[in-house]
Amino acid sequence: MIYLDNAATTWPKPLPVVRAMDEALRRYGANPGRGGHSMGLAASQEVYRCRETAARLFHLSDPSGVIFTLNCTMALNMVLKGLLRTGGRAVVSSLEHNAVMRPLNALSTSGPIYDVARVAEGDDDATVEAFRRCIRPSTRVIVCTHASNVFGTRLPIRRLGQLAREYGLPFVVDAAQTGGVLPIDMEEDNIHFLCLAGHKGLYGPMGTGMLLCRGSYWLPPFIEGGTGSRSLELVQPSDLPDRLESGTPNTPGICGLRAGMELVLSRSPQRIARQESALMCRLYRRVKEVPRIRLYTGMPELERSAPVLSLNVEGYGSEKTAALLNRQGIAVRAGLHCAPCAHQHYGTLPGGTVRFAPSLFTTEAEIDRVGDVLEQLAKNSEKSLQS
């Protein structure tokens, strides 16, 4: 199989990730932080090692600010429902995933509590000014995706972080699509809450995610329960990470996630980004002149795009194209990708697009094969319409 659905979940998982999870099940099977015996202490140490690795990768000074979640969606819910629990508005981009928009919609009990800044592809000045125009006295947070999960369009998060600093607002970044792929520096980018998917560009297993917290903005507990600390008190501990983590953690998944992040660090996000971007540019060049193939963005070059490419073959719906690709052993994702806002922005509603997303394991030969199949599909589409 040529697997190009890495924007949903990376596959295959690196062998070090598989080994780390196997070792965790064999050697660290006790609850971390819940027992004074040697296995429990060893599990605690392994979990903390993952916090340290995440802090190193994303330039967070205090590893205790690394909170483990089920996924990026959970992290975003924790932040948005925490920061806006007493009211106020959010500023979001026009490319947001439902992981941002649905929590905000749920909070909008008497009308929308968010303002949408239209992203100007290739024009960071216009994008930043669009965010600035949305800020009003009731604004409590700026939240945006680092890059569209559908079209790859990058947002200027460093400049948006500066804008948040100028207005004294917390800055939340949805890095589900870019964590491990594009460089992120929480200090330099002025990110207060970084939401991450462990199972994508960090090469960890499904069911792992992280919320990285920096600064003094307070998030209340999302759930309460056992933390292994201050157990005599009925009030949830106030310190991180215990304030935002309750119950037994996914220790094998966390160990696998650490191994994935170590791999990313050893390769460097910059190198991974260049490699994957070159592959998507190769596919773009291969199909841009093919009749009946519709592209929606410019060349997915690294300066303005994450390594993701969306297209359609005229005459076929996106789901039909994906099914035909699957018959040729090519795995992609079609439809709306849980991001109707992005599709509305690019005019691809209601049918959506076919999305291609590589990983560090994707080869040029695989991309060339995909190009050949797409060209043949476009020819077949034209013939079917003429018959």
C-alpha cells in the first residue's frame, strides 16, 4: 500500500515506537505515581521522560506544563472551555478544524462567541490585520490552526503570537497537523497553550495527545479524580500536571510517544519538513498540467504551506476518486476532513477534496506512482463524459 493519509494518522509507526510500547507493557506495568514500589517508580520516571522530551522539542521551559490527553481535540476542549468558562469571545481563523469550532459552538448558547479572521494565502500582513480587526473589548483568547489540515495553508503564528502579546491575550495554537513537522518554539512564538496530536507527525500511537501550558493563564480541572497526590483532600490539586490529569494514564502510549518524539528530534522537524514538502511539490508539478485535475492552492512550498495537497478529478466526487485510488493500492482521505470552514474558504463545499499527506517514510517512487494513477483517472473521467 502507498499510504498518504498521514494527516489523519501516520503509518507505519517507527520500530522504536513499537519497541517502546512493548517494553512499557513488559517492564512498566504498574500505575505511575500510585505506588512506592520499584515498578511504579520506574513507570513514573518513564512518563516524566516523555514530558521532558516534549518540552525540549517545543521549547517549553517547565516539563510540568506538559499535560497528556487522549488527542488534540481533548486538549483544545480543555483550553477553550476553560478560558471561556466565565464568558468572553474568541478570535479564530477561517481555516479551523471542528476540534476548535464545535467547542466554541457549544459555548455559544445565545449567539456566536467567536469572530472569524479570513486568512489571506501568501499574504501574512493581510492575515494578521484580519485578526487585529476581529479583536474587541470582550475578546478573551486568540486561537488558530498552525496549518490547514486540508490545504496545508500556514498561518503566521509568530506574528499572531506578537499580536496576542500586544493585546494581553492568551494565544492557543492547534498544532495537530504540524507538531513534529514544522518547527514550533513556544517561547519565541508566544504560545500559551499548544495542542498536539501524538499520533500524527510525532509518530506516537493513536489515543495520545498533549496540551503544553506556558505562562500564568489559569485552566480549571477538566475532570477531577485520583492523581496520586494530596489524596486526603477532596479538592483537585492546583499544581500542574496534576490539576489537569486524573486517573491512570496511558503509560504504554506515552512511552511510544516519547520514542516517536525522540525520532523526530534526531531527524529534526526542519529536515522532515523539507523532505515531505519536496514530495508534495513533486506531486503538484506532476499533476498541475493534467487536464481535469483541479488544484486549489499554489505550489505547496514550505514557506507558505505544510506538506499537504488537496485536489479533485473533474467528473468524479472526492469519495469516488479516493475509492478508485484505493483499488490501485493508494490510501488517501476524501470528503470534508472535519474542517467545513476550510472548505468553505476555498469553495469546495459540499463535496470536499481528495487529500494527500506524506510521512518521512514516503518515497519519490511512490509519489510518481500516484501521479501516474491520477493522470489515468483524469483520462478515464474525460472518456466517460464523452461516451
